[in-house]
Amino acid sequence: MDFELSSNHKELQQRMRDFFQKEIAARAARLDASSPQERQDIMRDNLKMLSQVGYLGLGIEKEYGGSATDFVSQCVSGEELARVCASTFVSARASAFLFAYPIQSFGTDSQKKTFLPDIAKGNKIGALAYSEPEAGSDMEAVQCIAERKNNGWVINGTKDIVVNGPIAGSFLVFARTSNNAGDMPSFGLFLIDRDTPGLEVGESLETLGLKGAPVAGLNLKDCLVSDEALLGGRPGEGKSQLEETLEKGRLSLSAMAVGLGVACMEMATERAKKRVAFGKQIGRFQEIGFKLSDMFTDNDLGRMLTLRAAWAYDNKEPEAGILASCAKLFTSEALTRIANNAMQVFAGHGYVRGSGIERIFRDARFVEIAEGTTELQRVIIAKSELDKYQPH
Ligand SMILES: Cc1cc2nc3c(=O)[nH]c(=O)nc-3n(C[C@H](O)[C@H](O)[C@H](O)COP(=O)(O)OP(=O)(O)OC[C@H]3O[C@@H](n4cnc5c(N)ncnc54)[C@H](O)[C@@H]3O)c2cc1C
């Protein structure tokens, strides 16, 4: 057994850390406080910079302009980015993973050639739109409908929370492809360019945290797309394509949680050493020191679970999907505890806008909610345990 990262992983981690610290970290606070227009400009710029260091192409195959690294590499790099700016992590992930992964895994050769090189270079920004006002955890409840007409599809519906909505050039839109009573439900993912007639991007939405990540809803009204728009070209595969994407996505959300956890640790530890009360560094009070112990333990365990799941994917272990659920469940709940502990170390001065820990506290809450809530992860893990149980 070996817990050491390989020399390649360590080199990548250091290169990403140095770059993010130099180019992205200083912009995080400004991004958080920016107006919708400023936010879009800064994020476009940030994504372009990430392409220069190869971050956007980490999961994209070499023939399509990426570097096709393993999941462990993607996790160690993602942790470093989330540590300095969670909004930039989320926006980059929406384009380079949520949009690009399904194209790479299920797209036709022509779809891969059309989209992936531009995503890796940061010339195009992508987004995935599946949630609707009446459908989130329950993706089969989507009302957005794509109907077959002549040699294409006519799409009607609404998507309500889409990261990169305001800046994306193309969207992957999840829609049902059959609406007849008695039919088995059938779904598709459709590649739709922003300027397609009938597609309208809504106003920028304000969120509790991740304020730097541009978010908007979509409205599709008689939006006509060609046959080429259907991901993979075969109807009926959209749900399994989306499920696999979200399953692997749990890994990157876990890396995000660990990165935010590191940021909390660093800030809280510095504060615990610098702040003096009753003539003592507050970290020397057991109540504060023990918070640092709990934070460190939670985060280190979370990183181990995340890398274990990443390693399992890289080694094609059948348990990889469940391990990714365990990692997301643990790291997201751990992060909520860690951010809460960090805020308590700062107390009143942390609660004030602009304190730094206040931004991370707001950003942190996202991970328990996103793409398979903690409740849903428990449902998935419990089902897997019950299904595989065999009496001795
Ligand atoms: C900042 C942000 C960015 C987002 N970005 C995107 C994006 O880019 N694209 C996109 O399509 N969506 C996006 N989303 C939406 C996100 O994926 C959904 O919010 C998430 O999947 C949860 O769905 P919901 O909010 O509809 O909650 P619901 O599904 O309504 O769930 C509400 C509560 O009920 C619980 N619940 C539901 N079903 C069960 C069950 N079977 N068992 C136990 N408990 C259950 C949930 O755990 C939760 O606590 C984003 C959301 C946020 C906040």
C-alpha cells in the first residue's frame, strides 16, 4: 500500500498551485463582489487563463486538444483551484467537465471535433442544463420536451439554474423525447448553440455563494435543431448519459470540498495564531485548538476518500461509482462542519462582509446541494449495500 502521490502528480499539483496562486487567487474577492456584467468579463478571462495552464483540457483526449490525464490528476488540480476560488472552479467545471465529459464519452466523432478543442483552449464556454423548476433530484420529472419533426427536433421547455448560462456559447440540454401516455419515458441530451432561434437565456441569477460563477435560466420555445444536435446520435440514451456524467461529477465536487476545506484550515489556523484574547493566542485555548484538530481530521479523511474513488475510476474498479458517492457525501458534510468551525474561530470579525472566511462559508454550502444532494447519496449507498449483501 502506498499513500504517496506519484512524482507526476506532485509536479502537476505544484504547477497548478503556483499558477492559481499567482493568477486567480487575487481576483477571487473582486469576483465575489462584482456586478453581473463584471463577473462575466472576469470569468471569461479566468477561463482563458486556465486554458493556458492546461486545466481545461485535463479530462479531454489528446486528439481533441486536451492532455487526457487520469482522475487522480483532475482531483489534485481541482482541489488547488477550489482552494483559491470556488466560483472559478465551478464555472470551469461546468464547461470542461459537465459539458465536455458527455461529449467525449458519448458524442459522435463530428460532435467531439466541433466542441472539444475549443473547450480545451477556452475559445468556447459550455454549460449543462438539466434542472427545471419542477425537476432537480428527480431528473425523470423534466418537462422540457424534444419532438421529432422532419430531419430534426423541436424543443420546448424551461431550465432554471444553469452555471455559465450568461457566458456559454453552447448548451447541453436534457429533454424528454417521448411524451405519449403508456410509452416508456425516453430522454436525450441536445447540443444547442446560444444563437439558435427559440433559445433565450434569462437574466443573471443571484446566489447565496459562488457569486462569481455566472448563473441563469434558459427558455426554449419552438427551438429547432438538426439531427446532429442529439448527443451520440441515438435517441433514448440521454438519461444514462446524464447519470454517468453526474456520477463521475461527484468526484470533482469532492475535490472542490477538500480544496475549500484547506482554505478554511489555512485561514482559521493563521487567525488562531495571530488573534490574542485574555493574553493568549486563541489557538492555545483548548476549545479553539480542538476545532483545528477536527477540521484537519475531517479534511484529511475527505481527501483520502476522494483520491481512493479517483484511483478506483482510474483502475476501472466496479466499486468506483459508489466510492464517489461516499466521497461526495462525506466531504460535503465535512465541509459544512469545517466552514462552521472556521467561522467560529473568526467569530464576529469573520461574519463581516469581505472577511474572506465569510465568502468561503457561503460557497461551501453548495456542495451538499449540487448534483445529487447528501440525501440522494445516502439513498444510492444504502441501495448498493442492500443489493450486494449476501448471507454467509
Ligand atoms: C449554485 C448552483 C448551481 C447549479 N448549477 C446547475 C447547472 O449548471 N445545471 C443544472 O442543470 N442544474 C444546476 N443546479 C441545480 C442542482 O443540480 C439542483 O439544485 C440539485 O440537483 C437538487 O435539486 P433541487 O434543488 O430541485 O432539490 P429537490 O430535488 O427539490 O430536493 C429538495 C430536498 O428533497 C430531498 N429529496 C429529494 N428526493 C429525495 C429522495 N428520493 N430521498 C430523500 N430525499 C430526497 C433533497 O435531498 C433535498 O433536500 C445548480 C444549483 C445550484 C445551487
